[in-house]
Amino acid sequence: MIELLEIPHYKKMRWKNGEGYTLEIARSVGESLDEFEWRISMADVKSAGEFSKFNGMQRFLTVLEGQGISLNIDSELKYLHTLQSVSFSGESEVYCELFAGQIRDFNLIYDPKKISAQYQWIFTQERLEIPIFSDFIFVFNQSIKPLEVTIDEKIFYLQHQNCLKIQNENLAKIMILNPQFSPQTCLIQLTKI
């Protein structure tokens, strides 16, 4: 099954700590912030503050827009500029500071006891052919220009911050065809353990 997920249809949800809002792109099941195996989202961070905790989970975070943030993760400082990423435990004590105004970030949260996750950003202009082995694959386009994705001879065009969700049902492969501009593509592969 292949599904195009578009930004007008992302679900706006209050953060677990109540300090802001998330645009939820996709999740494994349900609506509770305490009961899911994986969740992909974006969030606008407008001020310094603590991150919500997700006990038992693992997180990836990438800065999509803005000047960047500093994260104090269990007393270790990490500095993230645009399109830089970090991975950390959902149980960590995390406090963020903004460099210069608000940012938008991109997040994967998953249960490592149930899900094996691969999270990577692709910036090459070369045409890529990526075999499909995972249960779920997500292709997220951060570029302003459309991204062309071909799956078993079907062509999809992803606009800015839209996402393609692929559920593996004996599909042969996914081919990401990058046009001649600087691509900014996140590829997430999730497999049940």
C-alpha cells in the first residue's frame, strides 16, 4: 500500500508537556501519546524549554527550518543547525535553547524493543534505487522543489514537507529520482522485531 501524506492533513496535537503543538504525519496506531510503536511528526519550537519524555522510546530529531537550537541532553550539549540531526533516548532529560528565533523540527519516536529503525537524510543529486526490505518506508521531502519518486513504475511527486508512506506488500523496490536541484530527503525504514 502506498499513501501520499500531505501537510494540510497532518494532525495538530498538543505536546505531551502542553507547551506547544506537533503536526503528526503518521503513527503506528491510536491517538494516545503513551501508546504507539512509532510516530513521525514535525513541531514548531518557539521558545526555550524542556522536551516531553517518552519512556522506553528512542528519538531522532532534525532541524528543518530556522537558525538552529542547542540541546542539553542529560547534561551533554548538542548544537544543531538546519538539516542536522541527533538521536537520544525518550527518557533523557532534554532542555533546548534557540539560537535566533523559532525553529521547525522533524521527529521520529519509536520503541526499540518492537521496531528496528533506519533514519537517514539524502542530499545527493544522483538517482538512487533503494531495495524495499522494511515493513514501512517513509520518504519526506524538505526541499522547496518537488521530489519525484517511482515505485514499480508508478510515479509520485512530493511537494515541500509532504511524505510518502509505503507499506511493504511484495513491492520490488523504491526508486527515488532526484531532479537537478539540491535534494533534502529523509528516508525512514521501520521493521517489526
